[in-house]
Amino acid sequence: MNVAGAPRDLHGGRRPDAGVITGGQVPWRWCAPSSAAELLAQLEHATPEHLLVVTEDDDILATAIRCGVHGVLAEVPTPLDEAALARMLRADEPYVAPERAAQVWAVACALARAPHPTYALSAREREVLDLVARGRSNRSIAATLFLSENTVRNHLARIYRTLGVSSRAEARALLRQAPGEQATADAPDPADSDGAAPPLTHYS
């Protein structure tokens, strides 16, 4: 199985890297991201509690665990697999493929011993990130913190390097992983009339 790139079938053809499992009270989604950043980007538009991740990569698995995905699969599911998964998922219990159980345990233990990446940010960088999580634009962040927009862009550049992200969506998704941050990262600030800023890659 090739989960660190495009999934392929036994004949070498491209297999889907995402799908939907039906048969329960709510549809379940599965995805086979090629990187932790790709998983973060997908989680900006998905509910972790109803997402299953196909991976054998420790970095992707660590991100999946931090974000609280519902399960980990060993390979891209076939239609028959999806039917069996739907029956198990009706119990609403997290699912880990037996082939991944030892790896999930090892990664979870490592995460328990390691601080969240946001802990490495300075107090000012954390203020900037909190406002990004609320959907603030660079102009609005600058006005709120009494900084120039150029200074905000410099802070963002350092934040992205520290967190290993490249977009506002990824930054928000990563912030949601930090203990006690779910409400802040999910709630846009109604006081901000500037709207969301352009992609974080451009720091603007």
C-alpha cells in the first residue's frame, strides 16, 4: 500500500485518496493524506470526530491523534471494507486497524511526553496566532496590537516556520490541537469587519 503518496490498486492504477462511508446515522469520511500539512488542510473543512485517516506515517498519525480523528485505517478501504466499517462505526467508538494499533500507541505515548508546537511561540506570536484563529486580517491584527502590517507579516513568517505550516487554515487547525484551544480556534471574532486575510503563504 502506498499511503505516503497517491494510493494505487494492485494493477498500478490510481485509487481515490478520500471517500465517504455511509450506513450510520451520519456519513463518515476517510482520507489518505500525503503529509501532515495536507491532513491539517482537510481538517479545516471536516469534523475530526467523523474522519478516518489512512496512514503509516508517524508525522501524519501524530497530527491525526492531536486533532482527535475518529480512527486510523491500515489501507484504502474497498467497498466491502466500507460496509464492514459502517457496522463497527455505528457503535460510535474510535476505531484503529489492528495493523496500526502498536504504532498508534507508540505515537500517542510520544505525544504525551512532548509539548504542543504552539508552546514554542513567544507571547507576541501567540497573540498574533490567536487573532489569526479568529479570522482577523493582517490590517485588523496590526490595529488591535498597535503594530505595523509589516511587523505582523514578520511575526506570521516566524509562526509558520515554528509550527511547520504554510496557510492560515493549517495554522487554525494546528491551534485546535492545543489543550483548551478548541473554542478560540473555532469562533470567528464578530468584532472584526475586515474579513479573512489571504493565504498565509504570502504572510498577508
